[in-house]
Amino acid sequence: MDKYRKFEFASLRNSKLTDGFWGKRTDNYMEIIQCMLEALLCPTNSARLINFEIAAGERKESFYGANWSDGDCYKFLEGCLYVYQRTKDEKVKEIVDKYIPLIINSAEPDGYINTQITLTSKKRWGNYNFHELYNIGHFYTFAAAHIDITGEQTLVPLAKKLTDYLYVVFKDYPPELGHFGFNPSQIMGLCEFYSVTGYEKAFQLAEIFVNMRGSQPNGTDQNQTRTPLRKETQAVGHAVTSNYLYAGAADVYSITGEKELFDAISRIWEDLTSKKMYITGGVCPEFYGYSVNGDPISEAHGAAYELPNKIAYNESCANIAAAMFCMRMLTLTGDAKYGDVAEQIMYNAGISGTNLELTRYFYSNPLTYRVNSQIPFVSEGDMHFNSAYAHKATRRWKTFDCWCCPPQLFRTIAGMGRWVYGKNADTLYVNLFTSCDYKDDEIEICMRTEYPWDASVQINVVHAENKKLKIRIPSWCENPKVNGEKVEHGYYEINVKSGDEIQVEFPMKAVFMQANPNVEADRGMICVKRGPVVYCAEGIDCDTELDNICLEVRGTIQEHYEKDFLNGVVVLDVPAKKVVQKNDLYYKVALDGEDTILKMIPYYAWANRDEADMSVWFPKA
């Protein structure tokens, strides 16, 4: 275990999703994989496995795709590995095995691998927008997962050769490369490769990349290079690159224990979660704009409390990257608050970017949607209009001109078993609640629950000797209990032995929520949350326009589980008033309203039926 972690993530060799909320999401895994393969083998998709065939000499075609195509392919293959570990379906492993030789044969003799460079006239390290280190980072993460799950060493020689090459390029901190690594997945990837191989140069290189961030003049907030990371006080710039950087820095700290680095990422985390995060866990309000320092930014964090709903960008990759940051902070500190925020993200904006079948996607995750005021989505692949709504599709897509989010969603959901448990020398941490088994030589437990719909979590200890469990008690929960006794928020510790049965109760009821008054977009507005799940309303369930609805906070919310609706969810009937609004720009306040009931569904499940308006926030009646 890294010296400065309280615990390590569980390996999927030990932690296995069964069913429950997360396991069920990939029960249709072959449908998901085949759908993704159709996109990755589509000649006009931005991410293409085809490019590895070309680079390996198996096809006579030209490179096509985004500069980050390779990285998105690695993410897909990583997701396949997680599915294979759970199912042992050899058909899934055959897909991975098909592409590993092509990847190896796509590399240059010195280990360098980037098809957008080697198959074109682009020069190595010519422009950080070429995304070389982003692709390389996801290669390392894929390689680490392959080593851990299969035990095979097929990718190790290439990964080591690539590390040696990169070390020579970056070890002396060349000033001309000071701003490289715009999307720095390579830091996490190198640390993960180090964790499964012990190859020291990989960690040394990861630390070099952290040190380089902001080390040269003329940087910009957009890619976190204006201010040296250790001096930064806030989350800035592109929200995927920022959270990848902060999560990677957490990995580096876990090995070095450097206080200045930890203090920096702690300050940034507090800024992000207390001033710049939507209630859904979205972290990316800006499509285009300017940072507080005046730098042009895009797909980015905004200023404090700048959280508009309708034009919210909230890229799926950014939301998931923030969860990665939170979970790493959790392992470093053992402080349950980090797990609370990771859970908030992953039951809401972390998964709203995919349909329930994991076969169609959104890039953006706004909190308000209006059919008549959005730019129409002409056809699959026709995107990015020159408008504040350019990132909004009116329906989910399969192929796209930036295909980073689908494999990010796939690998994260398929791999959730890694985050459910954590382990150190004498303790097993229960971080998230879903039906999931854990087994190693020292302890075996089974967890069964229908959380987040049901309040009960049953943990059976099949085998344990002189072991402890630490169970995260979420901060949102009132009067939580373990084996009938009231417990406090944070991690609850219990000594366990073979045969023990532990019953955890998280009483949950739907509550009305409001925002900090500094969030101007939500002032005077309220929303509804039940446990970790934020709710929304869709126009398809309402007999009037959503803009006519005001919520009645003095009423009682009724809850009911609908097994055959949206793959099984708790639906809310929320007391409201229908107050008809006018089309005038300004008009006298309407005081009278008709009592009504508003049907609300989990936010993550919106846009899975007919196209309709959607809102999370409503005025208070």
C-alpha cells in the first residue's frame, strides 16, 4: 500500500458487483459493447479502433478522427476488462486480445505511440492540443488494468519502453514543453502502472508532470498552467483537465507525502465542492467564457457560485473526473466527506450522460432543458453549432465528433466495484452501497441492498479473523443505525468475525433543498432530493408547462417504487401549484394558483422517453 494512503482501492479481482444498482447497469454488457464497437469502427466517428489497424499495417487507409481518438479507444478496452472480470465471458476478452497486438505493433521503436502523430504529418510535441499525453495516460491505465485483471504481462514491455522514452524527454523539465499535458491523464496512468509493476521510473515521471504544471511563464487558467499547482487556491479552467490533474496529484502525494502538495489539492477540493459544484455533482458550468484572471476558457469551471442551469455544460467526463478526485482524497484521508461528494456525483451528473441501456449518450448535462428553445439536433454526428447551446443535443447520440464521454461512462460504471471497498492491513472499508462481494485471503463479505431506493444494507461476514469494518455513514442521512443502534456520520468502525451479520439502516425521505443565496440562478428556487439522488420533472409527466409549476414546501411528498418504470426507480409525487405565466417580458406577479401534484423522477434518468422539457429547480409557491 502507498505509504500515505489510509487504504487502497479494491482490485476487481477481489471486489465483484452482483446485481443491485451498479451491477444491473451492465447486465446487458454485450449490447453495450457491440454498440460501442459499431461506433469505434464507424469511419466517421471521432474515436476509431481502425487507426490501430492502420498503424499496425493491417489496413491501407489514412488516419481519421480526433487527436484524442487513441485515448478513448483505450478507455473502451479498459471497460471491457472490467466486464470480463465480473462475467468471465471469453467473448469479451477476445475483443481485448484482438486489439492488444495491434496496439503494440502501432508503437514506434522507442515506445512512442500516438496514431494521430505517426499516421499524419504532425510532429511529436508540436502542440499540446495534439493530446499526446492524454492518449498515453489512458494507455497506461488500460495496461495497468490488464495486468491486474488478467495477470498477463503482454503490455509491460511496451509500457516500460514508453516510460523510458518519456523520462528522457521530460526529466530535465524542458521549458518549451512546460505547458504540455493539456489533459493530464498520464499522471494517474503512470501511478497506476507503478502500483501494479513497481516500475520506479513511472512514478518519477508522474511527479515530474505534477512539478511542471504552472512552472513556466505565459500559462493560462484554461489548462491550469497560469499558477504553479502547489500555489493554486481554486479550481480553474477546463474541468476535465483540472480534475485529472488534481486526482493525479493525489496519487503522487500518496507516495511522497509532500505536505505542500496535499495542502494545495485540499484547498482546491474545498473551493470546488463549496462554491463551484451543482447539486447534481456537475462541475462544469462554462461552455465558453473567461476565468477570474481574464483568461479565455471553455468547458470549464466558472467563478464562485456561477452555476447557471439551462446553459450548464457539465461534461460527463468532467463530472466523473471530479468523482475520481474525491475518491482519491477519500483514500488519502479516510474522511467520509469525500465519499459523500463522490456518491452525490455518481448517482446524478456522473451517469446522466448515458441512457439506461448505456448505448446512447449526452456530452452535456444541464439542469434545465426546453425543447422549443434549444437548437435542433439535425442528425447523428451533426453537432457543435456556433451558439451558447452548441453542446446541447435534443436526443441522445451514438457517434459523435467528440466521443470521449461514452467510454468514460462505460469504464466507470463497469468498474464501480473498485470504489465500493477499500483495504489496508487490518480494515476493510465499505465506501459505497450496492450488492457487491469482497473476498481475499483474510476476509470475505457479501453485501446486499437495493440502495438508493431502499434504506437497508445487509452485510454478511463469511470469513474474517481479527478484522475491522469501517462503514461510511453519509452526511445526508438522519438517524442512521447499525444493528439497531444509532450511529454518527463519518466512518463507523466495527470488529467482525466469521458469521457476523450487520444490518445498516439509512432512513431516507424526499426533502426540499435550496441553494446558497449567492447562486443567483437558484435564488428563490427549490429542488427535491431523496438520499443521494436528485430529482427532476419532465414535461411528459405534467399537464402544463414546467414554467407554470411552483413547489409547495409545506406539503408532504409521496414516494412509491415503480419496478417496471425506468428500470426500477422511486418516483415522487410532489405537492405543487400551477401558476400560469405570461409570454410578456415583464408583468405583474401572479398570486393565485391551482393545487396540483408534480411527478418527479431521478435526474440521471431524464431523456429516456419522448423528448420533453426538464427542470431540476422550481420556484417556491
